[in-house]
Amino acid sequence: MSVTLSQVVLIPMLTTLWVVLVCWGYYMFRAHPPQLTRQRNRIYRCQVCEHVYLDARDVPLARCPRCGVLNESVKT
Ligand SMILES: [Zn+2]
């Protein structure tokens, strides 16, 4: 088996490049994990019946599904 000079240079260089790319991908995935849902639900707590519910619409007031009172979001 004969090894050429280009193989001696290219194989370690490509192996190192592959390791760097794998490490870069790993740390990028750790820093910015893909989000499965882009939906931002707001949390509401009814002032009348204390019912806690979510609403995906971007509105300041949402109607309580139990009693129908409009409530402000407690967390966006
Ligand atoms: Zn209510």
C-alpha cells in the first residue's frame, strides 16, 4: 500500500475540519435549540372565577371560557 503526499496532508486536514464542524454544530444546537412551536400563548387569570387559561391571540384582553369576563394577561 502506497501513500501519496496528498493523502498524508489531506486526510488529517479533512478529519480535523470534520471534527471542528461537528463541534460547531453541537454548540450551535445547544445554544439555539430548535423550537417546535412558534406560537406565543398568553396566560390569563380570571378575576371572577380564578380560572387560569391560555390564549394564542395577541390581544390584551381575552374572554374567560367559564364565565365570559374579559381579563388582562398576566404573562406574555
Ligand atoms: Zn372566569
